[in-house]
Amino acid sequence: MTAITMRFDGLYEKILNQITRSGLATSKSEAIRLALFKMAVDYGFINQETLLKMIRAENKKHPLSEEEIMEGIENAKRATVHR
């Protein structure tokens, strides 16, 4: 496990707050983890299928259906940041 302490202000803070208020993530830490997943998929570091398998493996205590995961991904795609 890697622990990181980061300070966010300005636009970064606004984005994190909007993500959590929208319900896409339950915390700012989760929002950052989700953003990291999206970046990894967008830049080809991992494909979506492998990511879904990893998410399922890590969430055995709270299993999500593929439909729920895909719905979350689609919600994230539709989310916008108002500047």
C-alpha cells in the first residue's frame, strides 16, 4: 500500500468537491482513485476488461454487477465541471 498526503486548492479542490457532491465518489480519496483508473484506461495502461476484473476482485465484500460498474463509468463520462 502507498499512502500519499496531497493538498488540493483552486480548480482541483472544486473538481473534487463536485465529484463527491454528484455521488460519483463517496470521498475525495475515492474520487482520486477513480480518476487514476480513468487515466490508466484512457492512456492504455490497462484495458477496461482487466480493470473491471480487478475492481470485482477487490470488492468481494461489496460485489457490484457489471451493469452497476458500467453505469458508474457512464455517469463519470457525463459528469461535467462548471468553472
